[in-house]
Amino acid sequence: MKMDVVIIGVGGQGTLLASRILGALADLKGLDVKVSEVHGMSQRGGSVITYVRVGSDIHSPMVDLGGADVVLAFEQVEALRALPYLKRGGVMIVGDQKINPLSVITGQAAYPKGALDALRQQCRVLSLDALSIAREAGEVRSVNLVLLGVLCAYLGEDPELWHEAVARVVKSAFLEVNLKAFDAGRRHYEESEERNG
Amino acid sequence: MLGNEAVARGAYEAGVRLVSSYPGTPSTEITENCAKYPEIYAEWAVNEKVAMEVCVGAADGGARAMCCMKHVGVNVAADPLFTVSYTGVNGGMVIVCADDPAMHSSQNEQDSRFYARSAHLMMLEPADSQECSDFARAAFDLSERFDAPVMLRLTTRIAHARSMVTLGERREREIKPYQKDIRKNVMMPGMARGRHVVVEEREKEQAAFVETSELNRVEMRDPAIGVICSGIAYQYVREALPEASVLKLGIVYPLPEKLIREFASKVQALYVVEELEPFFETRLRAWGISLAGGKNLTGLQGELSARRVEEAFGRETAPLYPAQETLNRPPLMCAGCPHRGPYSVLAKLKMHVTGDIGCYTLGALPPLSAVDTVLCMGASIGMSQGFARARGREFAQHTVAVIGDSTFLHSGVTSLINAVYNRTGITVMILDNRITGMTGHQPNPASGRNIYGEPAPEIDLAALCRACGVNRVVTVDSFDLAGLEKALKEETASDEVSVIIARRPCALLDRKSRKTPLKADPAVCRGCFSCMKISCPAIEKRDKHVWINPDQCVGCGLCLETCRFGAIGGGEKA
């Protein structure tokens, strides 16, 4: 497995946790891995981007523009922002939540309409209402696990090792609900049309 | 392991006993991780200068000691830094400084390698988490070998990247014997002159040492291109120019002249790839070593990337999907943030605000746009005195220096004393949220607990200000908008120095006072949008009314005060 992933979302959405789970997964597989995080000021409700590189003998901890096999976007505007990171032929997995930036909240700008359609014209997009799936699974904050579940199913991977990676990173009190969200994400992909389309 | 976690691990394995630091992105997690090892005494100091002095004392006392700070923190600690180079140490001492190229969370892009050169100290720079651990261990040994502190330089992409680290065992070290030695440790002119000779001799020895040190590494591949680099730039070079020969410098000061000349002679074209300043390049050029390229290719600003190196060397880069037009999403103050109250009043009264460093720097952004200046830690109080002196009484009566509790204790207190002593009648507002917020909630002397979460004496800020000679000190709840307005009007009108303490704990920590989300009733809302002036991310403009986002709202109730029509309600104890 050699894979470069860009994870993008809004501060507080759980992007860091997602990157750590992928890091733990690579470790369980005995692969080299580097994860690059952003701490500090941008975490206060700003756009947050993290990079995960899995493979052998990885040098840079960053995924460059045009380098991501997969972009995992937690929000529509953030998905638009991250498009230049995607490698030609790569896939974008998008939680279709909308979180209004301040300019929209104050009425100075409108939230972009048809963001997902714009993306679909450019690249392969797997989009889903990850928030509702997470809520159904019992924890709205587990959007990150839902999206990881989609990624796992998209890659056609055996979920068992992924479960183990989740267990390594997530606190045991939240493990069950997180695994539930992960499996719901997997099932969603397997039952979706996009898989066949 | 995070690079910062790995530095802590390396220091732990090296037998470090004391770590004293002030938080600063991207260095904070080193000290937090040190606090997890029971063998290490770790503390948050009030500022970097104090941290370094504690560290020097511990090292003089025979223990291995470390202080960690961000690049601008080294400026604060520069005074002890330059002279501990003269006195040397006893137990090993390591100074970690974390630079922030591209300024992800900083106010400037300074390159701390110059500190190593100016202070005549050895500086190491790791290129991944494994090296963070290895180099931290090596730094302690080198510190004791040369009887001088060793600096360990990180950059954001090393400090905040995770990669594999092999763990080792801790090697416990005896505390070295202490002997009073005023010729070495009392730096008055007569003694310091003698020590300066030692410093220059030591640097010669270090310069000889680095020629053969394993921390510097030549990787010969195709001799057509040879690149000299260090730290994260090494990783980018390996990615972008996999065939190139590389001299990877693990020790970035002093530089190994012979090794560099030898490498230069083996390659056909020699390049330097380094982030920020042309530190290596300038030295190489001074030595008369001819370069095929350096900063002319990679540029002086921001951080590098593999792609930027590819572009600099004219390599083919991956094709890109076009950037999409989209909306910016700058960071903002959280819903329920106690800073929102004071800022909305300052904006309403159209005050000039000299600002400071912390979450509350975000008050400078629209729509609050309530801050005129932000310079460095503690500058708000000094700058407001300069404004008052330059522009006179009336301007001073419309100016407020705004500073957080942690920043006030870091370097605001001395400026406040200066105002009292020189009778410059400024108004200071301390935004007291009981924590150092922006760096991730580190406790400070006003928090009532220490790094371990244990109870600690809580500094009484009002009493401290009074003890500094401030007669007018008022404390107001940060959400009492009427009270804040009254206090601001009264205190700015006064010719005396006055301090307003706006007090309320950080919303992210204060889970106790969380309430259920508020609701705005569209039948009552007149669409005046007064409530939007407080710039809360939970309050949205929806057509002619406001809507409160229940996923964002923490029920703080600040907006209740702004609605004249009683349209907002709800907010029960959660």
C-alpha cells in the first residue's frame, strides 16, 4: 500500500484524529508513515489541513499540490479548497456538511451553490451525508470515522486491521460508537451507487 | 511519534531532570510530554527568560536540564542565552527553539540559526522524529563534552509531523558535583574577559569536531548535482531530486568547512537548499566556495516543499486541478468566548486598541476590527504609553491596551510599572480567562494549578496591579457589557493609570456554565442585527432575521444583552 492522503476540514471536526488513525493503520501494516499536523491558531474554527503519507521510505511529511491519491474533505467549501492537492485520477471523499464561514454568517457572502457538482466536473467524487450517518450511529462528532469507513471500503480493504487502528487511537470509552460509525461509513459506500457508477 | 514528543523522549532517555519552558507554537508539546515522565521535573515558567535561567541554574547545579520555546521566545531569553555561552554549564543543557517558516502561528519568520552563530553555541537540526530523539540525546552529550549549552532547532514541519521512532531506555545520571567558581560563573567584566577567550577556543574545538561528527552525513549518488541542506529541507530534496548527492548537515552551527569543501570538489554543481535566510549560503560564499544556486532558486519567504524544490531545479511537476473559487475561513473566536464581550464594547466605543499576543489577537479581524496594533508579547502596555506621549491626552483617553492574563504575567507587568513610575495615564484591560488559550490551554500563574494539574497558588491580578502602584483597578465580568462600558468610559477619562480586569474563564474549559442553545424568535426579531455586532459564529443572518445555530451555540447569553426586543430566549442549564 502506497497512499498519500490530504485530510481537510474545519477546526473542531476531528481531522487530526482521522490522520492519527491512518498513521496507526500504516504502523500495523508494518509500513513507513509520516503525518503532518497543524496546531495553534488555525484550530480556532479555521480551515485545518493534515497530511498522511503511507508507503516505504517516505521523505517529506507533506503531500504536495497534485500529489494526493485521496482527499478526505469534511465540508463542502473545504473540499473545493483542497482540489489542487488531488492527483490526476485521484478520488475525493466528501462529507457534504456545510459550515458557514464568517463571511456567510454575517451576510457578506453566499455559501457556494453546487460545490459538489463543480467538483464532479473535475474529478471523481464520493459524497455522503456523513453527519447524519454519524448521528444515527450515536455520536455526531464521529464524522471522521464515517469518512474513514468509506475510505476503507473504497480501497477494498479488510476492516479488521482498521478496527484495530481505531482502537489504538480512540479512548476506550468512545471505541464502540466510533467503530459503529466506521462500519456505517463502510456500509454506505458498499450500498451506494457511486461504487458501481 | 510527533517530533515534539520525540524530543521529549530523547531528553528523557538522556537522563534530563528538569524542563522549564513557556508555551509557544510549535514547541509546546515537548514540555507537555516531558511532564508525563515521572523522572522529569517539568514546569511552565512565566516567560522564556525565566525558563532559561531556571535551566541554567539546574545545569550549574549538576543536573541535565532543558528549556523549550518558539523562535520569538528566544528573543525574550536572549539575555541569559548570550552569557550562559560564557559561563558554560556543568550538567548538560539543551535549548530547543522551534522556528515557524510560513508563520502558521507566529508574528514573524525569523531564522534562529543566527542566534547560534552570534552566541557561539553549537546548534543541531533534526530532519524527522527519529532524529528529534537521537539529536536530543546527542545534544546533552555534546553540551557536557564542550561545557556549553547546545541549541536544538526545529521547524513546524518537524515539530508537528509524526514518524516512526525506536524507543530506548533512560540512562539515569548522577547529579554532577557542584563547586563554587566565581571566575566561571560570575560574569563581571574581569571574569567575562577571561571567559570570552574560552568561548573562542571552544568554538575552534567544536569546528574541528563537526568535520568528523556522524551527525553530518555525505550521501554520494550522482555527482552531477550536489546539495547541502538540513532539517526538513533535506526531506524535500530527497523527494524532489532523488538522484542528487547530498551533504546533510545535522549540525548547522558551526559548519564543517573541510567537509563542505571536500563535498564541493566531488560534485559537478553545488547547490544550497535551505528554508528562510541564506545562512549556509552566505558562509559558503564567504569561504569562496562557488555555488550553482541557492536562494536565487528557492526564495527567501515561506516554507519550502518538494514541489517548490522541483520547480527551483526546473523539474517536471505533477499536473494540477485548477484552484476553485471559494471562501476564506480564517480562525475566529469560539462561540461563548469571553473575549467577545470586551471587544464588542471596545468596537462600539471606537477605542484605539494596542493589542497583544493570544487568542484575543483575533479581535483584529472583521467584523470586530477592534485592534490597532499587535507587535510581540507584552507590547500592548508599552505601546499605549508611547501613543499617549506622542499624541497627547485626548488620544490617550481613547486608547486601551488589551492583554491576556498569561501575556500580562509574561511581560506586561514591567510595562505597567513603567506607566505608573512615569505617570503616563494609560488604561489597561486584562482579558483574564485563567489560561494560556491559543497554544492549547496551558495553565499559568493565574490559573490556580500547575503543569501537572495540581493546585498552585493563584496570582491575584488586581492585588498585583495595586502593588505596582495602580490606584484604579476594577474587575468586571467579561459578559457584563453595561459594566464594561461604564468602566471603560470612567477609566479612560481618568488621568491616572488604570486597569480593568475583564474576567471569565475560557469557554472551551468552562463546561460547567454551558447551557442549552438559545433561540431567536423570528416573530419578535425586527432584523436590526444589533446582536451580530458581537461577531458570534453561532448567530447567522437569515434573510431579514437572525438564526442561532444550535450546533454552535453554547448558551453563553451574551447576545441576550444586545437584543432590545427580547427576541432571543432559551438557554437552560445543560
